[in-house]
Amino acid sequence: MEIPYRHTENIKTNQHTTAARGKHLDAHRVALLLLPENPRKPHWEQLPHGSILKRRFLAMKRRDKSRNRLTTDLPNRNATHTLIQAIDPAADTFEILTTARELAAAVREHDPAAVLVQVTGFASATSERLVESLVTALLSVACPMPSFKSEPAPAARLNRIEVYGLEEKTDLAAVRAEVIGNHLARWLSALPSSELTPTSYREFVKTLAGREGWQMNFLDTKTLARKKAGAFLAVAQASPVADAGIIRLRYRPPTRGGRRLALVGKGICFDTGGVNVKPARHMNGMHEDMQGSAVALGTLLALSRLETAHPVDCWLALAQNHIGSKAYKPNDVVTASNGTTIEVIHTDAEGRMVLADTLVQASKEKPHTLIDYATLTGACIYSLSSRYSGVFSNRPALHAPLIAAGQDSGERVWPFPLDKDFDESIKSTIADTKQCTLEGDADHILAARFLSRFVDTDINWIHVDLSASHHKGGLGHIPTDTTGFGVRFSLNLLRQQGVLEKTWN
């Protein structure tokens, strides 16, 4: 498989601390002009062709006061297709990103090689925020996605973004790292299971690790058997090919000293449901059941590109949940690698099984913080829809920075309780715990309680149930149904919220 993000890496963003002049606007086929809500006379005067644009904008407002976006062509040699967007500077990040996605989609329809962006009338910090959101959306919409059509759509021609109107140039390194990490997560998740098997996934990661300078090793089923990883192996035992296992990747910063981070991702390349087979409606789309691993990998890639000062270990639990005579069954009892015995209740709750042993292995390295990502439960979607993802933590003090990271990044999350009395629901008469219940009440919470058994209590643990991994029409700045949700959120949590720099227990 190819490395998907090379096109995006080559798109240049040039920043100018002056306003665009007429010759700049006239030289472009497409331009985006951002103004405050209810733009005043001085704002129009700063724009090339301002008198024409003002007249057309006000005519639009007279027809419909609720409209804040004008689409028009300028009377110049290129008939520059111009989008004027009036935006509330106090709007939250998700709203700004959603607007940016709509604007980026309009640009993509015209497929220019270059686009001009002008911000006018905003405070410096607001201008930077708007530019960051718009550049993120423009890069994201240009990211190619997998296609197996005999005549695939041509790649985006965009190779240059010209930004005008900033008081100071802003560092867009984090934007590029996040876009590349998110693109990797989306691209992998969109691959059909005929293309992305545990074998091909492992080979791809090996190539990527070599390119990025990561150390890699693979715990295959024989190694996991020696480690007595019975929960993981129960899910893998029906596979006709013995290619399941856990990938471990190591990023080490140029200088030592930072606290260690562990990223863990569920990588079920296809989920039939096992013996408790899914109906067709729910089995469709289960090639994306590995999106947790793709988000973990994309987050590692972004952190590596930013040369984070913290050592990062990334663990990817790769398997398929097959049907067959060797498949694990309800009421089987298996033993995880930390000695916990588990009564199987429903074979479609396989994600928590493979994560159990993966979390044990990650915990042995004693990271300061461990974040796991998984498309784990329908209950989380029922609770939050696909607009938010659910988060859980063994440190209640982390709830505030988790919410803040979601609001600030635009990848919104909401914390759920993790109280011990929920364990009453998964008590087993024959084993240490049940894997789940058949009732389904609060299954997202019960799944998190189950997983908590496999994380060392000294570790700051965050579990992300990716209910927003797939949202029809895209979400925030992301234009595709497959969202790659989690990369942007994690970068904010680690960088802006400083989770690794603090003590939480």
C-alpha cells in the first residue's frame, strides 16, 4: 500500500502581513475573504474591489438577513470566483471548523492550483484562529482517499495557499502534522477489508516505521500464547490465517527527559460479530472497526513530525473477528495476560477482549499517561450521537482538561462515570468478570469498567470510545464520512492542555 499523504505535504502555505491588493486577487481563480459579522465601511475599503463586493453583499442581505456568505465572480480577467464569509469572532471552534469545511468544499469544486485567503477586521488572535481553521480545512479536503473505481476522480490540483491580512505570521507546523495524522487515520479506515488485513496492515506499518525512524516489533499469536494473552487469542482463534497480533512502535525524542506516553488502538480489520453474528445492516461498514488503531497511529505520526519531547509507545491490536468452527463462544472462560479470568457473554464484544491484553502489555512499560482509542460500543453512539465521542478516565481531575481539549480542538468529547458499583453488572459466577451483559444498559460504561481491570492503577488512563468515528457528510473540518476523530483532540490534550506535564492522582 502507498503512503497516502505525500500530496498534502507538498502544498505550500505562504503568509503575508499585508492586505491583498487588486493584482493579487486578480491573479487567482478562487479567493476566500473573511470579514466580521455586519462588516463596516473600513472593512470593505481594505478589500480589492471592495465597493463592488459591498454592494453585492448588502443586496444579498436585503433578500435574506440570515445569510452570511456571498458567492460571486469578479469582473476581472480571471473572473475570480470569490467567497465572502462574514463570521462571528466569538463563535466556538466547532462552528468555525464547520464553516471552514463548507468553504473548502466550495473551493474544491473549482479545483484551483492556488487559492487566496484574506482576513480583514479581526483582532490578531482571532485572525490566527480563523486562518488555522481554514488552512486545516483546505488541506483536509485536498487529501486523496482510497478509490478502486476504474476511473477514479482526479487528485486535487491545489499546491499553494496565499494568506493575507495577518499582523504576524503564525506557526502552522501543528496544522500540517495534524492534517497528515488525520489523513492517515481516515485513509486506512476507508480501505476495504479485502485490502487491509492484519498482514497488509503490518507490512504497511513496517514501511511507515522505516520512513519515520520508529522502532517496531510484532507480538504474533505464538508470542501472545507464551504471554498467556487468552483474551486476545480467543478473538483471533477463528481466523483462517494466523496473522493477528500486537504491533509495538517506539518513538524516542532527540533529547531525553519527557514523561512517557502510551497510545493503544483497537485494530479489528473486519468484525462479523463472531458466533453472535451481526445482521447485514450492522455488519456493513465493519471494515472501519480498526479506526482506533488508525487514530493511535495518526497521533503518533503527528507527534513524531512535531518532534515531541516525550517518548511515545504505540500499540496496535490487529485481528479479525471471524465466524467458524474454531470461533470463541458465549460462556467460554479465558484468561488474560494479567491473570484475570473472563466469562464470554457475547462474541460481538471482541474489541474489549483484544484491548484487554494490549492494555496489559502497554501498562508494563509504566507510562505516565495511557490513551486508548476504540470504535467500541453502540451505546456511546446512542448516548452522544456521532457528533461527540465519549471519554472515560481513572482520574476524575482529567475530566475538565478532556472537555477543554474537545471544545478547543473542535473534536468534542464528553466524560462518562467510571464508578466501581457498575462492576455489579458484570459479576460472573464462574470467572473474575463477565466480558459484557446481554441487557446492553450502559454498555459503554461497563466496557470501560472492564478495560480498567487491565490498566495499572498508577497510570493516568484515558479511554476514548469513538462514537464520532463516522458521521454522514463529515464533521467539523473533515469532509468525509470517515472522520479520523481523535488525532486533533489528542494533540490539543497533550500540547495545549499539558496532560503529560501534570500530576493527576
